[in-house]
Amino acid sequence: DRTDIDLPDAQKELIKKITQLGKPTVLVLLNGSALAIPEEHSQVNAVLEAWYGGQAGGTAIADVLFGNYNPSGRLPVTFYKSTDDLPPFEDYAMANRTYRYFEGEALYSFGHGLSYTTFTYGDIRVNNRSTTNEEAVVVEVEITNTGDRAGDEVVQLYVSYPESDVIRPIRDLRGFDRIFLEPGETKTVEFTLNTEELRYWDSEADAWVLEKGPVKLQV
């Protein structure tokens, strides 16, 4: 029901005037869906996505801006750079839509979110390199808080089928875990991938099918 996903012109002009003052500026977004803000992204020092915060939203925003709370939210949708990056809704095919099929460069990807601390990821470990219809795959990865503040990290597991004969998602979220880490602390996060989570619908077979071939794991 919208012809574009930009901010209104009046708000874009207001942001431009404010940033021309040379003061540190944080853009707080109060919105219900993804917005295209490539110009505003380059003009401000930070962007805080607050969605519709409700009656306690103002307090929550202030806590983040003044550093009383270390943010750890992650985007549940993709933020595109422009409406031009999206195909017209002449049909409802998923090609080049959502994080699962979008082939362009997003402004902010699905699952994106920053913190006042930093985290590093170790190598992915799996309990076995092949699976059948009955076996599960256990995925482990070590996460370390390399910053000077305690904080939460939302660890996300994605799968893809790089050699599938049919169109499959570029990546597909198959698990996530929120962990709290003190500065310098390391924790091991474990995901169990059941074969049901690796299957896709085969319309010809009229069934959920576990395809042969490699499965790419990404954390």
C-alpha cells in the first residue's frame, strides 16, 4: 500500500538541517516496517530502530541512548537501500524478496544489530559431516566478548543448498540463541539440526524431501 519505502520529504529535509549543525546525531526510527534510509545512514552517527515502543518506549530509548542499557536487538526484516531494489508486485513469486532470496546488497540485513561491546566467533564444529533421514547434526561455535562491556549476543544459524537443482533460499534461518557474556568471557553455543529442519517441499513428490548434496552452514 506504499509507492516507496523512503522517509517523508519533510523528515528527510529536517534530518539534513540537523546534521549540518555538526553535532553528534542519532536517528531514532519509529515505524512498523522496513525503511530505505541510505542518505540518512551516511549523515548520522548512529541509527536506533525502536519500532512502536508503546508506553515504555521512551524510557527504553533513553536507556539505550545514554548507555544505561547495552542494545542487543536484531532485525526481523531486511532493510533495503531503495524501492528500486525490489521487483514489482505483478506476481507473488519470492525471487529477490526477503533475506531468503534477495540477491542485492541490503542497507541492513535480516538479523543485523549492533552492541556497545564486540564479539568474536570461533570456527564452526559439527559432530558429523554427513547425515541421513534419521540422524541429527550438532553444530557448535565459541563466542567471546572482546569488548569492555557486558552484553548479549544473538547467535544465528543459517543453512543453504549451494548445489541444489531447484531454487532454494540463499540462506535460511534454522536456529538462534541469545547469550550473555561478561568482558573477556567465552561461551560455547550448540545447535541441534534435525533432519526435518533440512527438508524442503517437493511439489512433484508431494512431500518434504531431504535432498542429496552438500548443505552449507553459517553462524
